[in-house]
Amino acid sequence: MLVTVIVATYNCAHYIEETLNSVFQQTYKEIELVVTDDCSQDDTVKLTSQWINNHKERFLRVCQTHTTKNSGVTVNYNVGLKEATGEWIKCLDGDDMLTEDAIETYVNHCISSPQYPVWYAHEKTFFDN
């Protein structure tokens, strides 16, 4: 079962590598990575491009898009949804992280309870300090 992870970014240069590494380190293997950038003004696109170039073999498919005009988070995710080909989709902001078994846990819940078309997860908040 292919899972698309959409990483929506906007000026996330400080965090994007940690975010992408958390997707890379997933125990679940059938992952498509879609990174959408909403016209970042920092090095987010450059860092993301370099990271993808070095890690793309881990994913079944990788797609990177970026806009020329900042349009907001909803439009950014909709761009990612148009690119997604997975049966399930996990949305992730460019300054968030997944636990190593997050996707595997989600998939197991989806398989065991097919009557639910949408799932959400609890989050833990952390800060630089």
C-alpha cells in the first residue's frame, strides 16, 4: 500500500533536513515523497533539492514543486495532493517530524479499521530551547 507523504514548506531552511530525515527513517518502506514549497525566501528549496538528490533512492517516487507566488498553506497542500499517487496520504509541515514508526502505525490502523476514511494523530510540541 503506497503512502504519499506531502511535506509542505515555506521558509523552513532551519528545520527541513530534520523533517525529511524523519520521513527517510520510516520503518514503512512503500513511501512516495512529495515536497511542495510555497515561494520560500530562504534556502529551503536549495536544501530540499540537495537532500532529495542524495536520498531519492529510498522512496518509490519523489516529486518536488515550488510556486512563484506565496499562496498559503491550503494551496500548498492542494498542489501536493494533485501530485500524490498513494492510496493514503500523510501531510507534514516542513518544520515537523515523524517518529520512526509513524507511517507503519498509521497503515496498520487503516488496515485493521477500513471503515474509517480519515485518521489523525496526536502531536508532541518541542522548541529549540
